[in-house]
Amino acid sequence: MPEPTEIMFSYREVVELLIKKQDLHEGIWSLNVKFGMKATNIGTSPESNDNIPTAMVGVLQIGLHRGDKENNLSVDASKINPAATRSRRR
């Protein structure tokens, strides 16, 4: 069987993984993506005179943001990463 060359995740799966990585046990957490934008002029070739103003958007950071309700971008940490309970010795 060939090795996969691409593995994709849903937004919720990414949030679940980040919640577990940060060991969060409560609260509703949403995916947070910080973008940066730069502008330049781009043409089809250096010799041509067909430059057009162009915006380039890059992903600067990916993280979590605490929210108040679940949706397709958020997860309740208490459901997917419940706090461990200590068992009492008798």
C-alpha cells in the first residue's frame, strides 16, 4: 500500500488537537488564524508593461480563541479533553 502524500484535517480536528496539546479541560475554544497582508505590483514578465496592483496574504499564526458557543470552528474542551479525576485509595 503506498504511503499517503497528503493528510488533511477539518477545522474541528485542528481545534481538538490544539486543545489536547495545551491540556485545556474547560471552555469553548475556536480556531484563530492571524493573517498578514503585503501589496506589490506584479506583471506577466519583466519585459512587459502590464503590472497590476496585487495583494498577497500570508498565514502568520494559527491558534485558539476562547468563545461562548460551539460552531463548525469551535470545540468544548470539557467534552473532548475532560480533566482526569483522582481515584481515592481505600
